[in-house]
Amino acid sequence: MEPPIFYVEPDSLSDGLLVLSKAESHHAVKVMRMKQGDVLIAVDGLGGGFRGEIAKITREKLVEVRVHSQTRNMGEPQVVLTLAAGLSTGSKFDTVIEKGTELGVKRFVPLITEKSKVTVDDPKRARTKVARYEKVALAAMKQCRRSYRPEIAQPVTFTDYLKEIGPESVNLIFHPSAGSRPLEESGLSAHTRRVNIIVGAEPGFSAEEMNLALDKGIKAVSLGRRILRAETAGPVACALVMNALGELR
Ligand code: SAH
């Protein structure tokens, strides 16, 4: 069985040793009943991975790990995938973050679209939301054995997000309409290194938003004849793109 994975703060390694946080130590010792000598992997959320064994459980019940080897980018895809998804109320966006992380998304952008009822004018509320999504991403990163914790951007409006993206990436907007084309026609190739996926919230995109995107050269992609829920569409779009780029083999 592969060793269990824990999160460790970046730059924790010192003299071949690293110490897990109180919460991660508790999980190792109390929940997983790990003992001195047991092997584990620690990931720092920035692509760093450390394989080692428990050297000691301190009196404060912190797990001290003797590191045997280090890795870079364990579990990470070759492509830099960004998922910009319409922000929704409740926990649906958590699902998008969790599944997107499992599929290899590097950066999530919560989008405020014209028709979505969500507004985050209050910066404090926006920060609280982002902090919650970061927790979801951290848990998913460990669960799926990645070493990079996807970044969660502060929520932005659809129009502002479009200003951020350029021709260095393949930019795709998923929209159920007669004008949308299958993913195979979207220009993904073996040379693709960056992809931006844009999906809407439950009410979808307005005609103005679609025109803005199309004017910018963003390709409208179809997911078929059935309308998927927003929290289905985001992960499905990621899975299809990752599969097309050979990342799901
Ligand atoms: N009534 C809305 C449906 C939105 S579904 C509309 O007509 O646009 C939520 C989001 O999921 C959409 O904005 C789109 O990004 C994505 N989506 C759902 N089903 C899709 C499909 N069949 N093709 C392309 N995108 C789809």
C-alpha cells in the first residue's frame, strides 16, 4: 500500500527533518494510529514532496519526520489548467473545487456573471469564501495524491476575467447553444501547455457575455444535447480536456 499523505508548510525541512502541524500530527497519530518508523509522504502544496519515516512523536504529540527522499511535482499534470466557473450559492462550488482538484486544475477563478445572483461586493465575505475553498482544495490535493494545492483567485466579474486571458493559452467557453462546437474542434494539441476553461453558473451566460468572449477569439464548446448542472459541467469539461491531452491515462 502507498504511504499516507500529509500536508506540511512550505520550507519546513531543516536538517533532514520536518515536523507536521498539530492537526496533521493528530490525524497521523490518533486517527491513523501511526507509530515511530512508519513511512509517510508529506507534500507542501507548492509541488514539493518528501518521503520519510516517523522519527519521533514529541511530547506535544507532534510528528517529526526523517526525510529520505524529495520529489518535485508529484501527481501534477504537464498542462496548466485554469477553471473559471460561475460562482453559486451554497456548497455547489465546493464540489467544483473538489472535483477540479482531482482532475488536475492548477487555478480556480470564481466568476461573477451577469445572470448569477451571487455578488461579493463585501471583500470580507469574499475572503471568507476563498478561505473555505482553499480548505476544500487542500483536502482534495491530499486525497488525490497531488503535491500542488490549486490556487483560488478572489472572485472576479466575467468581464474582468476576460481581460486577464490571452492567446498564449487555449481558451474555451462551454455554452449550450447551436453555435458551440465539439471539443475535438477546439484546437487542443500535443503542444498545448495552458488551457482556460470557462463555465457558467446555473443561469448560464448572457448574450452580451457570449459576444464579448467570441469577439476575443474564445471558442464556444458544446457538451452535447443535455444541459448539465453547473457543478457537473465544470468537472466534465476538465475531464474532457485532460483526457484530450493524454492526462487521464
Ligand atoms: N440555462 C442555462 C444553462 C446553464 S448550465 C443556459 O442556457 O446557458 C450551467 C453551465 O454549464 C453553462 O453556463 C455551461 O457553461 C455549462 N453547460 C451545461 N450544459 C452544457 C452543454 N450541453 N454544453 C455546453 N456547456 C454546458
